Amino acid sequence: MEQLLLAGFKALGLEASEQQLGAFRSYYSLLDERSKVMNLTAIHGEADTARLHFLDCAALLTLEPLAGKTVIDVGTGAGFPGLPLRILEPRMRLTLLDSLAKRVDFLEEVCGALGFSDVACLHARAEEAADLRETFDVALSRAVARLDLLSELCLPLVKVGGVFLAMKGPGCAEELEEARHAIEILGGEPEVLTYAIPGTDLTRNVVRIRKVSQTPQKYPRRWAKMQKTPIA
């Protein structure tokens, strides 16, 4: 796995020390072990995990500098994309947010094993985290929810001048068009960036949304309300 990662990082123009490669190995070992008893990931095995999790997440560093920034990973699940980014960029200040306590327990275990005492692991729903409003430079999400819903969850957490990075598949143009008006109301300006995952023939999109104005106080709404009545 280490050689695959090194080749992938080189293709992305990134570097990784022996210590950082060791951190990825430790992370993989815990992920593999806990996935036998928890629903953490549908991707298994060293090669697929290295490419489809670690390198996929690492590619964000080629699109947005994170050094010295406060970053929140919303709906992080097993720690993607936040933890691979933190391994490679120790100068970022990371918060991992998830609504399931068992996943947060896993994240705390990983952070303990990696010595990441500065990473905050929070058990909360994004739409209920009022104390986090407009406190982050960058919000990340690799979740599968529609972009209009993700934007209502994530943009309120971002400072004016910051960005929300939504990791999406190759066909996100229609989804973006459907969400464009909602993004504008929430204070954002979107653009689509594309990257390839090294060692694969896969391309991915990131919808990069710059926060240009404050989000109206009435957003985010409760999750059920968002789903029932998307911002029109």
C-alpha cells in the first residue's frame, strides 16, 4: 500500500514522509478491523482503500490550500476526506462532525492512535450546531446528499471569504444547476473543478463554493424540512 500511495502522491504533486505513510497504514489497519463489526465503508482491501479513499481525498490539496485554516468535515463517516488531509497537512485545524455516536467513537480511536490531539471529533447534526455558525475557513463534504441540501448544511458553518468543497462524481452539472439558486440565497458562488484519481481511470468533480455573503439566519432548517421543501 505504501508504494501505491507514494506513486499516487507523486502524480498529484504531493509529498509524504515515512511517518505520514505509517499514519496511513495505522489508519487502514483500524478501518479494516473495525469495518468487520461496523458499517464504516463499502470499500475494502489495501489497494482500493489507498486509491478510492486516501488518494481521492488527498487530491483536494491540489485544489485548495488548507495550511493554517480551520476546516470542518461534515458527515465525515469513517473520516473521509478530513483525516487523510490532516495526515498530509498537519498545519490545518480539523473538526470531524458526524451524527452517529459509534462513528465518532471510531474517529476518536483513530485520532488517538495517530496522536492527533488537536483534531476535534463532534457528535452532532450540522443543522443543529448553532455554536459553530460561520466559524470555519473551509467546510468539506463527501456525503451523497443532493447539493442543495449539502449547501444548506455546510455553508452556514463557513466564514464569509471561506469555501465549501463538495466532493461529487463526474456527472454533477445537472445537480449544480438545480442547486444554483439555493447556493446564491445561502451566500455562495459555485464553480466546478475536476481531478483524476491516480492509478485509476476515474475522474471526480469538486463543487467549490466561495462564501461571498452571510447566510440568512433562518438557514439551516431542520433536516426533515430541507428534504420536504428544498430552497427554491
